[in-house]
Amino acid sequence: MKLKFTKIDKSNITDIKNLKAGEWIEYSGELITLRDSSAMKLIEQPIKLEGCIIMYGAPAEGKQIIIGPTTSKRMDSSLEYVLSKGVIATVGKGNRTKQAGELIKKFKTPYFVMMSGVSAYLSSFFENEEIIAFKELGPEAIRKYTVNKLPLLTAIDSKGKSIW
């Protein structure tokens, strides 16, 4: 497998759309977390998502950042909503529903997976943390993180091709 070094932002959005299923990237930039409770609340009380990369996950509460991905399939019911708001990619673990695959192709927004079960290791890639919405939800609040060289696998590319 080929490792690509990519910082994803508006200046190189074409690069993300040209990634193929099975290609690795190292991502440096911002991630916005989303979980079940915050996804439902987001529909009622929208925040700006245009240009964001959504990671399905929530941190363990504590002094340092300990975070890992959650099962993305559980979040598929809100996928069309977040993609319609300009999200440029999603990150999580596991396969997606058939409907999610079709939405990923329609909106040309790849889905990346990250290692699971190794939150302490993954946390070494996470730097700044800021709660940006729904603080009352605790770990499921929407947070913004800065990550540095986070390894991600393109699981479903923008053309809908999957590693599964």
C-alpha cells in the first residue's frame, strides 16, 4: 500500500476526491467529532459544518486526550444531513450501510477508517481540543481537534469504491 501525505483543506480538495479505496494518508488539520446524541441535536440546532472533516468518536473524560473511533454504521441515519452541509469527509471504524455508500458517491466525500482498540496510541496524534457545541452532552459534545500526521485508510472513495 502506498502512503500519501495529505493536508486536506479547500486548496487541495481535488486531492481528497482523487484518493482511491485502499490508499493511506497522513492527515494534519482539524477534525470535528460527532456521536449519536450530538448528531440528533445537530439537526435541531445546526452549526457550521462546511469544509469540515467529521470523526465519529468521543473522548474519555480526563486530563489528557484519549479518543478513538466509534462504529460509523450507527451514524448513517444522519449522514445525508451532514454531507448536505458541506462536510468534505468522514472518519470512523467499520463498514457503512449501502445507503451511506451511495451518499458518499453522490456527495463525493470519502470515508476514512482509523485503527480501533488503540485509543491511547491514537491519542498521540491529537493535539488541541475545544468543545464547540452541546457541552451538556459531556463526551458526546461536538469537539474540534487538531491532529498531526494521523494515519487514515481510504475505506470508501469519492466514486463509491469500497475496500469491503
